[in-house]
Amino acid sequence: MNGNPSLCENGTAVKQKIEAIPGAMRQMGWTVSAELMERWLQSPPWVLPPEWKSNNPPDPVSLSSLHVDQRIVRMSWAMSHPRVRIAMRELRAKMANTPARGILRSRLADMSWGTQNRIAFGSLQDPAVLLDKTCQSNYETFGAKLDTMDDLYGSLGMATLKVAVIGEAVRDERTQRPALKVTHAGFYNRDTYDFNDFQFLGTWTRDGVLSKAQMLMNTALDGMAFRWGGEPIGNVFNHDFNAYRCTAGFGGDFVIYSDVHWERADLTLDLG
């Protein structure tokens, strides 16, 4: 929980407008964005450590249910957006490239082969948090600030699409050289839901967020463009959510994992 006194002093003023945003999202049909924000608003206060957004995230399997959501974001919904399908196409092309093979080689090295020269590598029943630790081979980022303002923009923004490959690992009895016979590739989203750093999150009314063109007009007309929509909520920034957390005693950041979209694959990767 953020203990900055200035945030707490300002928090009372922003509490009402922050709590109005999920309703505005639903007015626009942004159901996933609304669910994610409602989870944040209803969670105990907690600030995501900055390193979780960098190259040093925690073991995903170790995450508390308070700090990870595996329910709200579904791949069927994500794939209804062209920019996710484009990212999937790019990821298919590199799920077994040289860097991916290096990652898979290290994952095989962590496995307990015992006396067997064959071992299952992942399962179709594995959730994304487990695949992320054991079978993930590559990733592709998607999203940009100039993207269309839609439910994907409001919920994930700039996010990461990952791929995991599963099948059977085999080892040559004589040389002990490993290979991976891939039967399926699983695609999933991993993102963080937090309000760290400075970011402008749009100009909102109770009917929804103004478009980018409307926000420019709103700036030019000194706020008069609120007449584009319903009752004003106002300009919203990340620091408004931190003020809300300090005042309301709620507001918990979390990591997002989607479910897994599986596709059949037929690859044999030499990982020696």
C-alpha cells in the first residue's frame, strides 16, 4: 500500500471517478477491461514489484492467487483481435528457432530423466503458469499507443504473447544427445495489471472514454468537448489509482495469465 501522504490527500477526490470507470467500460462493451479493473478495485492493496515487469519475474508457479489471475483473459477473446492474430503468426515462425532451441535445451537439462531415455515434456492439461516455467520457448510482443482504442487496448495494452511446445523428450542411448518430438504448440498471454510509473489513461465520461481525436479536441477547447458524451468523469492517470489505493484501502496489482490455445505441431528438434 502506498503511504505517500499527498496521494492519500488527493485520493478522496478521485475515489468516485475511479469507481465509475468499470461502468463506463461496460457501456462501451469493454467487458474484459471492466472485469480486470473490478478485480483490482476489490483486491487488498498491493503494489507489483518493478522487477516483475522486467527480465527477472518470479517463478510463475509460486505466485499467490492474490497476485495472479488465470480466469479473466481468454485466448478465444484475444484472437478475435487482428493484432493478436498477427503476433501469433510471427510467433509460429520462431517457436523453434535458434534462441528457442537454446531455451528448450536448458529446460530439458532441468528435468529428472532418471534411468529412462524418454520422458513426457508438458501436457495438454498444463495451465499457462506451469507451461511458462517448463515448456515456453519464445514470445512476441503486441500493442502500441496508437492502436485502436478497444477492449484489448483497455485491458492488455502492450502485452506479451508466449508459446510453449509439448511432446516427448528422447535421449540417444549411446551419445545421450537429447531431442524433442513436438506434438502441440500452446499460445497464451502473460501481462501485468498495475499502475506503476506515469501514464495518461484517457479522458472519461460515464458513457466511455473519448476517442483520441476527441481528446485532442477536448484539449483545444479547454474541456468543452465533454459534450461529446455523457456526464464527465475526467482525465485519468496512473497516480489516480495509487491515490485510490491509499484512500480506499483496496487496489491490488496482479499478473495476468490467459488460458492456452493449442495447435497441433509435428516437429523433431535436435537439442544436442
